[in-house]
Amino acid sequence: MKTRIGTSFGLALMLFMGVFVIMLALDAKPVFGAIADVKGEAEPNDPGAESKLTVKFTNGEVGDGTADLAGAVDTITIALEDDIQVPSIIEPSTVTITTTRFSNDRPAVTGSATGTVVANPLGVNVVFDGTPKDDPYITLDIPDMEPSTATPGYQGIAGPCLALSTSATSACYSVGETTVTVVFRQNAGILNATEAEAGFDAAGLIKGRSVNVYTSGSGGTTSVGAAAAYTIFNPRLIEINDSTTTRGQTITVTGKGFANGTTATIWRDADADGTRDAGEVDLGQAEVGSDDTFTFSLTVSVPPFVIGSGGSGGAGNYINAIDGDSNTVVDGIDRTLPITDPAVVTQNIPEVTMQGSMSVTPTSAAIGDTIQITIKDFLDVTWTQTATGTV
């Protein structure tokens, strides 16, 4: 008996692995819970900001007839990371759902799919799970997706077509899949993670926060997550209150998205590459607070700052920071946004532009008196008299 069970299990495992290898070879997308192509995006994407959160996914693959979601019956659940702050109560009026195809419009019915109607969920239920219980799961009750009399019955969200159609008037023409877009408006009260995802990926790009989706039509147990390029990006930020300054002026440096409980070192990053190179001067340190931000007051001096900006008169006066977990900012890194592609989110390091100053002593004089003109922080050039006059 034990031998038979072992043999049966071995055959089943071999069959499963064989099917999986064939799917990989054909570049087929396995249907896990009839969900695919999950994407997430926040706007604004600043760490800790109250944002509009958009989640987009495909409700099944062509040929899978199990993904229909009935209005007033089925649900969509969106799972976010615990660092994304979700209120315990979300008003349905602050959430919208859009589908490119309705459930009464598939798969053989002719006529165009609408997909332009925006509906609010019947209800929104927020549950926190995990250990500790701080992972937010937001479940949306699917409404009548098209409440007018233009379409028959109580419209839900269609699954994919069983096969593509060659008729341009068919709901299964060309794509044959249903794209669902869920938008949590800014007044839904969802806050971006205050700390940016640590480190960079293998391509040197910033990482994002995960988002997972599952539906009651898939059994409500197996979720599908967004691929790395389609996660929610909240870039680490460094801001200064004044980018044009003179010697002796005090400016405020603010960092957002850094690791709390660590010490941030602020330095003049001459080439804006995020690396503390030899010869680059540390400007000071600041503790990163529990909200993953720091504030640092800096009095401008020459050196270490140089005259001009962007290399004129010397290397750039870029102000960067690195925390105790080695998180920093690299200037000019672009990450394509998953939903508003080709829009990008770009990491930028602020730069101080040094202005020259001129003073006259004394400030008042009679004709024939001698005055002294002091010029500071101008580029080393030859001065040319362009006009003469008598005061």
C-alpha cells in the first residue's frame, strides 16, 4: 500500500512538473485565481502622502470561463503592505470600479463592450491580518456595473472570452480579456508608506511596494501579486527650502523615506551618484524620526561649496544623504509608472546654486571720496570696465 501511494504521488508530481515545464516553454501565463497582470500606482507618490491609489488587473485569461464576477454577489479583495496606511473604514463613494467588459456581454453576444461606466462598490470592508495584525485587506462588493437601461440585467464584471472573434462588432474581438480598474480617491484616506523600499534592484532602479488581488470568483483564497516593475513606487526624497543662496545663508534640508531609528549623514555629493567619494565633504548628521524623515539646518560656506552650479566653476553643489541602512538617492534614476506609462517617477538630488555678493564701504560718500568695493564668490574671470561716470 505504501509503495502504491508513493508511486501514485510520484506520477502526479511528474505530470504536474511536465505541464509546468511545457507552460514555461510556451511562455504561457498560468491562471492562478483567474487574475493576471496586476499593477499598482499612487499619486502623489511622495512617502507618507495621502494619495489616490489605482489598482489594475486582468480578470482571467482567454479560454478560462470561470472568472465572471456577478454584481451584488461577488467581491474583489486588494491586499497591500502593512507600511501603506489604510483607514479601518473607507466610504464606498471614495472608491470607483471600471471594467472593459460586462458579465452580460460575453462571450458570444455581439455588440461593443462599453467599459466607460464608473461605479462605486456596494460596500467596502477593511480587515487587518498577519502577525501582528497590520496587513490591510480591502474587500469591495461588486455593484451593478452599468445601472442604466442600456444593458440587460444586473451587470457584473465579465471574465475572458472562450475564444477570440474576428468580428469587429463582437465583445470578444481582438483582446478578449477584461481589464478591471479600481481607484481609491485621495479622500479615501490611504497614505503612502513613509519609508521607501530599501535598496535598488539588479538594474539599479528603485523598488516598489507589493500589491495583491484576488476575487470571490477565484475561490477568494489565492491572490496574484504585481510583478516588480508594476508595484507601487514611493521614491526616497531630499528637499531644500532654497536652491539659490549666498555665503553665510542657512538652508533647511529635509529627507523623506529614510530608515527610522538610524542616523542620516548629509554630504556634498559633487557628482550626484549617491556614493561618498574621496574628497566629498560631510556637511553634518541628523536622526531619522519615527515618521522616516529628518531635518537638518545647514550654513552655506565656501568651501566646501563652490561657485556656480552644475559644474560651472567646479563640480555641482548637490546635497545628498545616506541613512544607517545605506539607503540614499541617485540622481536621474527613472522608473516607468505601471499604469500611466510612459510617465516616469525620477529620483532627483537638489542642487544649491551659489550667487556672488558685492558690498560697498562706506555706503555713502562725497564726490572725490575713496570707496571700497568687495566682491565675493564670482567666477575667476577678467573684469572689464564697460562704462564710466561721475557720482
